[in-house]
Amino acid sequence: MEDLVALCKRRGFIFQSNEIYGGIQGLYDYGPLGVELKNNLKNAWWKSTVYNRDDVEGLDTSILTHPDVLKYSGHQDTFTDPLVDCKSCGLRFREDQIPEQCIGEELTDPREFNLMFETSVGPIVDDSSVAYLRPETAQQIYINFKNVIDSTSRSLPFGIAQIGKSFRNEITPRNFIFRVREFEQMELEFFVTPGEDEEWHKRWVDERVSWWIDQGIPRDKLELLTVTGDDLAHYSKSTVDIMYQFPHGSEELEGIANRTDFDLGSHTKNQKELNINANVMENNDSNTRLAIQNENNEWIVPYVIEPSAGVDRGVLAIINEAYTIEELPDNKKRTVLKLKKHLSPIKAAVIPLKRNNEDLVKLAHDIKTSLQKFQIGRVVVENTGNIGKSYRKHDEIGTPLCMTIDFDSLEKNTLTVRDRDSMEQKSIKIDDVKQFFMNYFSDESE
Ligand code: GAP
């Protein structure tokens, strides 16, 4: 983990947040390369979850959440962790995460600590201005259920996907970006006919495992854990966690829950109780507001299968898996980030042989511009004049292709392409470079 943290800082993937003022625990910022990697991961999820399917719509909802949403979702009462104090040193921590120095010491009785961040909306601060930063993106999907079916005419089964920030005031954030207080989730709420839920749950577990494999996580580093007893969330009939062997141990990367009709049912019932939007309810046959008509025109509250993945945990797992130190034949070592190419922050570096040589640098920029037009990802010109150093840097940050421009490029219209993993170099015609680049990036499944 220390090596990963150091690499992330040195190369500009991830920084401690608010660092110059001493930092805030459990918050991290993504640097110039981190933002690319994270966006690539989110795009890969969006493509496979929304674009490549015919049964999922997307959504992007507000983070600030009405307190009633979280009251009726159960979060106000149950989204808590047991907090204890060490009577000898005064440290505060989660009852199930006792720090070494407090093992064997006398602890206070555990009290339930709610993990939600509360804030206030508008200039007057009183009970009616309270709002929460959402602790999961899912609730906003549920309360938009009717908006989505009315505007898209969907029928079951279908899903609503969202990627966005969630906030939890974790008692003990730890392990770099594994457990933080502000993080991103990629969540799908997949609505199905009750009775078909268990079959869909299995299908989604398989789908999600195979997606992580496509992101470069080997199957043997993943484990499926059926969550039982007290660990099961208040809304879940059954949950399967995809566990990954992080540097600090095997822990949850994604959870796939069968949330039944808990959330839609709860919001529906309470809309009626609160007499909100009564006219809408009447159109929908009184108490079935967050409901959908089945093929027999009956209004039903569907069940929900929810694959919910952490973006930050995904980034950590992917960097950890890609991080490789290779022995070279000359007894030297090289660090190489063997990222899947669709995830690489930089797709190609174009390197003029001589720094600031006008013709070489101009040609390099022309090639960069022509490749950038494909919108496959970022292409950079590396105007350092040091080819070896540029290769080492781009190996370390996972750039799959380096393209060197030398004097032959000017005379013979060729450039040298170097492959990150094999380190093989070959000469190609500059006229063919666009086609080469396109072919190279189009042959990988996402
Ligand atoms: N909507 C369901 C839900 O939020 P969860 O198991 O609490 O379920 C889903 O969270 C995923 O979100 C986790 O598998 C994890 O990847 C990520 N996650 C949860 N809490 C996190 C935290 N404090 N820091 C980073 N990621 C977190």
C-alpha cells in the first residue's frame, strides 16, 4: 500500500485533500492522472450498464436530500455504526475496529452514531431547513421512479443507473481511498417482477464479476461473500458482496443486494400518509404511487436488484492489480502500470527526439492533434528530449503507446511505436498512424 500511495502522489493520481492546511481525514483529491483514470472507469461502467443494454436508463440527481426521504428509507434510524471510547486514552473508534493501543483497555458501552452529514438549506437555519448529503445515490433513483417511467414508457424489467458522490461520516476512515468520507458510487437499481428477483440477483452477480474481470481484476483475486445476520442492511433480503484482495486484506469492492420492494414500498406508503401529490396517487389507483403496471394492467410495486460499486475502491483495486515491478535482462528494474488500455489516463505520448527542435515538435503536435480527434482519450506531447526518461515515466503511469519522432520521421515519413508491456518497437508510416491508433484501441472489450 505504501508503494501505491507514494506512486499516486508522485505521479499525480491521488493527493491528500486540503493538504496545505493539514488535511481532513478521509478525504482525497484526484490529480491530473487520477481524474482521467477515474473518468475512464466510470465511462466503462456507464457503457456496459447503460449503452450496451436495452433495458437501462441513466439519471443524475441532487446530492442534497430531503430529510423525509432518509426518514422513510430507514437511514435516519438505522444508518449507524457502534461508537466506543477508550477509557484510558480517550480515543474514539468503531466497536469492531479497535486500534492496537486500545486492545485490552476498558471501553465505554457502544452508542449508535449516525453516519449521515447534516446541513441546512437556505439563509434561515431551523428545523425546516435541514437536509442531508446523500449516503447512497440509490434513494434519489427511487424517488424519481415515476418520473422515469412516465417519461420513457418503460415496463419491467428495467433499470435506472447513476454515478455520483455519496457521503458518510465514517468513524474511522482508513486504508487510503478504501474507506473515505466522500466517495463516488456507480449504482444500478434494476426493477423486476416480484418472484423473478432471485433469478435476476444471480444474473447480476455474474454480470458484475465479469465486468470487474474486464477492468483487469483476475477472477482468483475476487471472492463472493453471502452477507448474513446483522451484517445484512435493513433493506435487504439477501446481499452478495464481491470481495477483492486489497493490499490490506480481502474486503468489499461491490455489493449486490436484493432490496425487494422495501424502498419503493416505503416511499409509496408514506407519500399517502403525508398526503403529498394526492392527485398523482389518484391517477395511479390510490396507494400505488411508485408503482408500475404489469402486462395485466395491474399496478405493482416492483422488487429491486441493486449492484452498487465504489468508484474509489475500484480505482484502488485497479491500480493495485496493474502495479508491476519487472526485472530487466540488464539487472535493472522497471515499474510498469499494466492498466487495461481503455483505463489508461494517457493513451499515447508523442515524443520528439530532440527537445525544442522546431520541425520535430511541430510534427509531434500535428500527430497529437490528429489522434486527439478520435476522442479515445488523452494524447500528450512529451517535449523532454530524453526518450529513456519518457519511456520510464509512461511505463509507470500506464501509457500503452509511446510514439517517437526522429529525423527519419521528417525524411521518410515514419515514426517508432513502442508497446508498454512488450517494450517492442516498430516503425510505422505516419500516414498509417491514425488507422493504427484506431485499430489498437478498438479491439478491447469493455
Ligand atoms: N446503495 C447501496 C449501498 O450504498 P454499500 O454496501 O453501503 O451499499 C456500496 O455501498 C459500495 O460503495 C461499497 O461496496 C463500496 O465499494 C462503496 N463504499 C461504501 N462506503 C464507502 C466508503 N466509506 N468509502 C469508499 N467507498 C465506500
